[in-house]
Amino acid sequence: MNDPRNKPNPTTRVAAIIVVAVLIALATLVYNALKGKREYDAEKASAPASEVSIGGASSAAPQTGASQ
């Protein structure tokens, strides 16, 4: 009457949900890290060009930008 092979195991489903949640969290962290690196590299690449066009006068003034 009671056939244990036909009963679904809820532990497997919970484990799969946890694995998917961890993978999503890791993917989000990697995405944000790469996005931040691109923004940082873009700021560093554009900073020397802006200082040269001003003629070095900005070296005495504090620089504004993204705070960390």
C-alpha cells in the first residue's frame, strides 16, 4: 500500500533551492565587482586627460568623485 519510491523527497527540493540561491548571490557579487572595476578603470583612464587639459591647476584642489 505505502510505496516509498513514489513519495517525493522534500529535502532534495530544499537543497536545490539553497544551491540556486547561493549561485544567484555569487553571480550578483561577481557582476557588481566587474561593473565596479569597469567604472574605476574608466575614471582612471579619463583622469589624466582632464588634468592635462586643465594644465595641472587641479592638483591643488581636492578631487571629487565616487566615495568609497
